Amino acid sequence: MNKSVILITGASAGLGQACANGLASAGWTVIGASRRGTSSGSWRGVVVDVDSDDSVTNTFADVDTEHGQLNAVLACAGWGLASAVEQTSIEDAKAQLETNFWGVIRVVNAALPRLRAQGGGHIVIMSSIGGVLGIPFQAFYSASKFALEGYAEALAYEVAPFNIHVTLVEPGNFKTGFTAARKKIASSDDDPYRAACEKAVAIMERDELNGADPVNVARVVEKVLKSKNPQRRVSVGKFDERIGILAKRILPYRIFERAAKSSLGV
């Protein structure tokens, strides 16, 4: 029997690369999709731009030709944008959502007919704790992840009759190249948000640079894919970050917000 095949977007770096390496070591046939087309000794890379309908369509057609099957998709492609909401252009905001949200939709829409045809499969979407807790001065990043949370929850109901599972993975801070790649909107000296933005982003970057090992995310994804009854949502990262998800659910909002402010740098 052929090994299970998974396509991973965003596989050239960060959490996507860690997952590609981990799943390849666990015996999966990994197709690592990214704009750079980076490959590894244990998995093959392909060039794909999730912002492009044609690029995604062509990539999945190539998967059909080469492998004849697809058992899972892991959508990791994404990037960060740091700026005050008021100072962010509509163009930059749309670009953030284009990759982080619509890029996932393109990949999932291409995968679904293939998964249905073979009787099931698994869609894993890399969300974020920032998709549950709004991150100041990274509002459009959070918006993209919040959107994925609602999308995936609704999608799960629709595809369950076809034996297709949907799981959201919600990482906290991890030490990856994501930090250095974050786009920051330049501000002027008289920008009323400048000091607060710089402080909040500096705290976030400090936490990321001291974050957990990305291999932990890879292990969680592998566990999810092995499960016969996978969770809808699974968080991963340091305990003090993950506890914020529970705190938001159970604490009165004013108390939660007061407690969250210091950790978020505001």
C-alpha cells in the first residue's frame, strides 16, 4: 500500500517546515509547497503561490499525476503584519487576508473533491492563539486567524458526512523565521500610536524569540493526523500562553482584559 500523502503549504520555513520534516520522518509522503519550492532530503518541494488560483490548481493537478492520491492537507502558509489599525492601508490589510485566509480557502477547495472521491481525509489548518485572543497592533493578522476559526468550524459540519476531518491547530509563540519576516508599517514621528506599537511589538518579538521549539507543533499535528476522532481545536505552546484561551472563555471580560493587557504590552 502506498504511504499516506500530505500536502503542506508554507513548508519552506517555520512551523510548516518543522511539520514537513516531522511527518516525513513518521512515514508520510510529504509534498512541501511554498513560493520558494524548498526541498528537503526527506520530502520534495513544489512551487506554489497560495494567493493565485492558477498556481494552487496546477499544484494539485501535479499531485494527481505524480501520486494518484491525497490523504491530508496542512495549510501553514502565512505571514505577519504589525501596525496600528488606523495607520494600516486597505491595500496592506487586504494582502494580509489574501494569504492568511483566502490562501487557505484556495487550498482547501482544491483538496476537497479529491478527499471526497477517495472516501475521506483530513484538513489541518494552522490558526494561532492570536485567532482566539486579539493581538494589539497586529489586528489584521488576528482578523485573518479569527476568520479561519469560524470558517473551519462551519466547514467541519459540511464535510463530516464524507468522512473528512477538520482540525485547527492554535500555536502560541515559537522560535521561527516568522519574527524576522513580519512586515512593519513605517510610522512618522508624530504618529500617536508609535510608542505603544513599538512597545507591544517588541514584547511580542521577545516572546517569539524565546518561544518553544517548532518540533512541538509537528508532534501535535502528527498526533492529530493519527487520531480516529481528532479534536476540532488543539492549542500548542507554553502553558502560560495557552491558559489565556481558557481564561477568555471563563472570566468576565473586564477581568480577562485587565489581566491580558500586561502580557500584550498595552
